[in-house]
Amino acid sequence: MFHKAARISGAFLLTLLFSSLYFYLSSLNTDIHPRSLSQSSKSGDKLTSPQKAKNEVKNTPTESSVLLSDPAMSLKWGVTQIDLQKALKVSQGSRDIVIAVIDTGIDVNHPDLRNNLWVNPGETGKDKNGVDLAGNGKDDDGNGCIDDVFGCNFITMRGKMDDLADNHGHGTHISGIIGAEGGNGVGVSGVSPKVRLMTLKYYDSRVKTNHLLNTVNAFHYAVWMKKKYNIKKMIINYSGGGVEYSRDEFLAVQSARQAGILLVAAAGNERSNSDKFKYYPAGYDLDNIISVTAVNPKTQVLPSSNYGIQSVDLAAPGENIYSTMPSGQYGLMTGTSQATAFVTGVAALIMAHNSDFSAEEVKKYILKTGDDIPSLNKMTGTSKRLNSYRALVTLDQGVGATGVLASNTANMKPAQFAAVPQLDPNSEPTEVLNSFGRDLLKVIKDKNINMN
């Protein structure tokens, strides 16, 4: 997850609270609370170009599938931990599945991402006068966002490349973990390399805006677009959050649930027990939400990560995760944001393999087929770590969504059995980065701001 450094001024923190921008799909009251970007901590100066990544990896293992043959895949330890090599033999995702990534934007020209971007059919092609819809400065599909070809910036309410540009790096990194193109001979492969990525930008540290309002609008946009264009399957990946309950955000996530959308949300980097100190939207009591915490290669929950046997569902890799970064580069980031992206990718694999599954069924399979890890007994509700292959293979054995194995099934088969970018070496250490949420609340209290 993603929290700004403690040295950020109170004036900047206050900008999270105010904005006059309203998306027409939202009808909000005044229960607006702060939402910080889920801040992944730095792991050293590890930003690399695609060619440098290729040259640095000398002993890239030969995989049976070309999807994992990209030159920097040996840097992704999380792929091994969740058994992705075997899972991709069963499912690689589907172009029918859209992943709405609510984050800091994306590098739309990144060689590992550009071919997997979702394209809005209502903002492409020509109008009756032969003018390109993608750049005509109009809201051609009537959704409130102008020229939103690959998604929307909810600060500017526009979707041109400059609007979607990732000024931080977090959104590009998350998008790569989920759905970087596989087998293209460049960089890395995502967990689900054949999905489409819808970019929903809600956070920009350079702009005074209300991030919670932007988040709510992003949820509504995703729901509206799914219905308008009859998108078969959609998952929302959200790697931000805050400690304050918001009715508007709850209703937006509930609307997504009613539309059959799964929400995979970061458990947070507040170093706290979420059972006692709630973190939203991961903590809303809705059955279409998967709350994810982060572990290291030894499957130990990261010191910065939130935990809770009632509020956190399972764990996934989140330390020193290698993925795409802006300007066509790659780098390492750490946090529950990265763990969340792994789970989103596996959810897409399951949806592609079983197109009739509901969001709730996908959630049940992910939670029931993970690896049992004793060290997670008091950290998550399932005591499990994500395992992509077990989820997919279990589906082939006639296991119901409740996790009960049927004793007689016709198709039963034998089986084996789930950030700050590195641009600035002088960035604050992890301990400082993770204090952002608490600092923001302190500013609110000190300034006597009425949040009701």
C-alpha cells in the first residue's frame, strides 16, 4: 500500500480533502473522508530499462510456456511462490475480462502494457464528418469523461494520454503485475497476460483534489461502462484506502457488487490490526471484496502490512516485487498494493477458465485453495497464501464453490497440488512512508476539520 512521507506539509495533506469536481454519475452527500494512495515502500534504486533487464538476467529458466520466457521473469519470486508457471498452462486470462485499475494512471506506451490496454468503443473510430473520436475533445459516449479511450482521469475528467500519465509510478507497477503482456521478449509477464487493463486515475500528488470523491466516481464509471458495453467480466483492483468509513464509497462498491464485479482491495500499510482499526474499502462488509495483505519470500507478513482474522482474507507476495514502471522501465516496489495485484491476476485466470462463475464464486475458490501457512493463523481469516495453480486445478476436479470436493464427477482428473518508485535514492525509509495515514488524521484533528 501507499502512504506519503511524514515530512509532507500539512498544507499538502489538506489538499486531499477538497475538490469542486463532481462526476455526473455520483450523487454524493457530505460524508467525504480522506483516501490515501496505497503506498508501496522503496526497495533500493532498481529502475531498469527493458534491454538492461534482459542483459542482467543471465540464467533465465526455460519455461514450457512462452508466456514466461520474457527476459526478466527470474526476478519475480512471487511467480514461483504462487505456482504461476503451472497455472498458466491452464489459463492465461481472456480479452473478455476487463481489469479496472483505480490508481495513479499508467504508461500507455510501455512495451509490456500497450497491447493489453482496454479500448473504449464509444471513443474510437470516426464521426459522420470523418473526425477521429479519440481526439475531438467531446464526450462521445455520454459517460461524463472526454476522450476516454483507455480510461479516465477523475481529476480532469478527461482520458487523453497526458491525463492518464503516471506521475508517480504506482499505477504502472500494479498494472504490470496484473496484466503485462507475456511472451513478447520484453521485460516481464503479468499474472494474467491476456486481460485488458482499464485505467482509472484517481490520484495525482501534483494536483489539489479530493481523492475519495475521485475513487467513488471511478467505481461508478466502471459499473456504468460494464453495463453500457456489456463487458462480460470485470474486476476492480484498488490499492488505496483510509481509516474512515464513507457511505458513498460503500454504496459505490455495493453497486459494483450488484453489477457482478469483484473488488480486490489492499488491506493497508498502517501496521495495525484491521479488526480493531478498520481500513476501507477493504473493510466493508460485502461479499464481493477480497482483502489482501502482503508477505515476503518466507511467507511472513510484512511489518508494514495490516492484518486481521476477521478483516483480511489472505496473503500474497508483496516484498521487492519487480514490475513495469513509467518511461518504459522496470523496478521494485513493496507493499500490500503489490500483493493485491497478484490476487487480481489470479481472479482473472479463474474467470477466464470458468466464465459462468460469479464474483462471489471466484472469491470462494481463491480463499479455499490457497496454501495453509501456520504463520498466518493470527494474520488472516483463512491462514492461507495465494496459490494460482491449486485454484485452477481444483476447478477441474468438481469442487463446488463451497470448497467441498464431490466424490463422483465425470470430469474428475488427477492433479497436483497461491509504493514509492525507485527514481529517488534519497527517498524516506519505509518506516516514514507508512506513517502517512496517521499523519493525515492528525492534521485533520489539529485543524479541527469537520468531516461529517
